[in-house]
Amino acid sequence: MSQSPLPVESISYAAPAPKFGPRVWASAIIAICGLGLIGIGGCFTIGILIQLYPFSVFGSNSPTAPPPPWAALDYVLHVALYAMAILCFVSGGVLVWRATNTLSNIAGDRRVA
């Protein structure tokens, strides 16, 4: 019986592949949340249009009649609706961009920070 003179070593290049499952799911959910924020921004935009053209939604006896004058709270609501719509669109866009960037990094097998 002969024995091998060299010790057996593990092969360093045969390491198991990293698992990307949790990062892929997290990025997909972040992208869906970003799209949801963009949808909510659309709802705020519809609120702005309803405030500007109330006769198109609620109807009126005289569609050529001018809309009633705005009070101070109407202007506050208008500014708040614009601010919320812009905030939702920007933050939703950032979330979707970040999620797709992370997914492309994972797909390209690059290291994600």
C-alpha cells in the first residue's frame, strides 16, 4: 500500500456562488413601492384638475359660467396638492431608479454597495 506524499488541499476557485435572492426580492419590492408612489402622485394631480375645473367633474346647470372665486384656503390646498404631487413623483422616480440600478448590478454580477 502506498500513501500520497502530498497533503490534500481544498480548491479555492470552487467556492459556492453567492446567493442574490434576498437582494433581488428587496429591489423588486422597492421598485413596486416607487411605482405606487408615482400612482399616488397621479391622484394628487387629479385633485388639482378637479380644483381647477370643478364643472367637468360635478357638472353644472350652466357650463359657460365662470368658476366661483377662490378663498385663501383654496390657494393653500392648491399649493399643498402641487407639493405632494411633486414629492410623490420625485421620490417614486428615485426609488424606481435605485431599484433598477441595483437589479442591473446584480444581473451584471457586479458588487452592490
